[in-house]
Amino acid sequence: MSGNDYVKFITEEFVSYFNKPREKRKKVKSVSMAYTNRWFGVLPLAIKTYVKKTNN
């Protein structure tokens, strides 16, 4: 993907996100957040990545 294609994609996603009503945006944001990240932050992801890296 070239730089122009990437910028075009990001711009389209940004515009489509802000064209949605506020309630739908909040709902999408809350659903997309992983349960462990919501409660414990990035620490579970860091531990998972470290364990996966050391096992390989």
C-alpha cells in the first residue's frame, strides 16, 4: 500500500466515523476495546507479548 492509498484510507475511515451519530460512536468504541485492556490497561498485552516471544 503506497503512502497516498494509506492517507486516503485513513481519511475515509475518519470521515465515516464522524458522520455517525454520537451514540453509535460511543457504542463502537466500547465494544472494540478488549476486556483486559479496559480493566487492566496495556499490562496484559505486554505480558502476553513477552510470553509469546520467549516461547518461540
